[in-house]
Amino acid sequence: MRKQCYESPFASVQLPVRPERSSNRTLFRRRRVAVKRMAMLLIFALAPLARAGDTPQRVVALGGDITETIYALDAQAKLVGVDSTSEWPAAAHQLPNVGYVRQLNAEGILALHPTQVIATHDAGPATVLEQLRQAGVTLDLLPPSRSPQDVMAKIDDIGHLLNSDAQARQLNAKLVQSYTALQSRVAAMPHHPRVVFLLSAGAGNFLAAGHDTAADRAIALAGGSNAIQAYSGYKPLSAEALVAAAPDVLVVMSERADGVGDIGQVLALPGMLQTPAGQRKHVIFVDGQALLGFGPRNADSELSLQGKFAATLPP
């Protein structure tokens, strides 16, 4: 006799129904057994998904701006490691350090058992990044940031990766206000000083920022004009070339203060007193990571730098 079929709520599965001559007790018992079996199958099928969803994120941040953003989003509980450029906030120093962002090794990162690595665009070498991917680690490389729009896009990206979208929106709302205020203040400046940005100046060996650099963009955002346009990137600058650039302002990274010293020592370097900046003692120390990292602290750093540019005497 052909068996009738019971239509299961699981559309892909059909359960056999005993013929009509079966007793109600037997029919109900078999139905209960069948339903239990289907329930167990469903549990086993969904168990891997449940385990994957319950797995806590273990994140390694590669890049000081990435780490700053994660802390600004109050998502630092997910961090298990950082790179050596992650100098801020101080709490990041308590996390395992996997080395310099451009000279990484896969073993040190994998030893932290990360589920995800969020890295700046210039993290490397490429062979190490490929090893991480082959090990099953999710790797997200973020594009370079050189504008307010880039900063906020980065915050959005990291917020999404860490399930912190609401915090990202709140942070970006504050940054919009700061960058809008910055734009208004720059527009009101009566003059825009010529600036030389020195990454280092120890013993008169100047390393200055040319065009197409983060420093070049930071100068422009704060209302200044980069006096070094002869080259791109960061390159050595002779004392003669410094004098020829005739900067109204010298900006020096405070991270290099150990090699440069205070304003008095900067002014004592070759060629300094032959520039308008040196003659007027217009030397500004800045937190390089906060300004050039184009992370959450960039807006406040730009506002501070703009105020100092505006306070300089016109040429």
C-alpha cells in the first residue's frame, strides 16, 4: 500500500505517515519521534553558525590611527595587540606589541590568535599579509587618509567592522562640527603663512615634507602654505635650501624633540636665523601622530595649528 505523506514544517523534508489502520497512539508516537529527529537535525545544522556568531572578536590594530579610532569608539575591549606606532592613548602600551607596521612578521601576530586584523594601507610586507590570510585571519586594509572626509570614512569603516556603527556616527557628528569651525577660521585668516614642516632636524640634518604628503595636507587644512614644492615626499633639505624657501613658520614634530631640543636649539641650527621664521622665532612643535595620522584627533590638532598660524605676523 502506498504510504501517505505528512507535510513537515521543514519544507525540504517529508515524513512518512502510517496508514489509516494504525492506532492513534502509534500515529502520535511516530509523529513525536519524527519531530524530535527533525529538531535535532536543525540544532546540528545551526550549531556551527551559532558558534561563529558567539566567537568574540580578537582584533590586532596595525597603525596608530587605527588604534586611536578603536579607542575613540570605545571598542578597545576587542583589541589583543597593536603595532609600535600605536603610541596613543597610553593604555595601548599595555597591549602586546607586534612590531613596526611596515616590518611585521606573521608569527608574532598569529601568536595572539586574532580573528581580525585591521591595518593601515602601508602595512607589510605583502608576504606577511598573505600569510595572515592563509591562516584564516580576516584582514582589512584601509585606504590612506588625507582629508576630513577620509578621516570620517575611516571611522565609519572601523565602526562597521567592530559592530560600533552608532558610536561611529556620534563621533563623526562631533568631527563635522570641528572641521566646519576650522574651515570658517581658515577663510577668515588675513594671511596664510609659508610653512616648512620638519620631521627631524638633528645636527642640522633637515628632513622636510614636500608636496603629496600628509604634512602638506595638514598644513593646507590649517591655513598654511607649504614652502617646499620642489619635490614630493619627505626628503633631506640643506640649510641653503631652507633659507631659499623663506618660511614664515617652522613646524617640528614633538616626537623628535630629543634630537632637536627646544626652540632655542632649533634656532641655533644652520640657516635658521636667516629665515623669516627664525628671525621672528615662529617655531611650532606638534604631535605628529595626532596631526599626520588623520585619525580622530586630527580635527583638534588642525584647529590648534590654525590658531598658531593665525597668530604669526604677516610677511
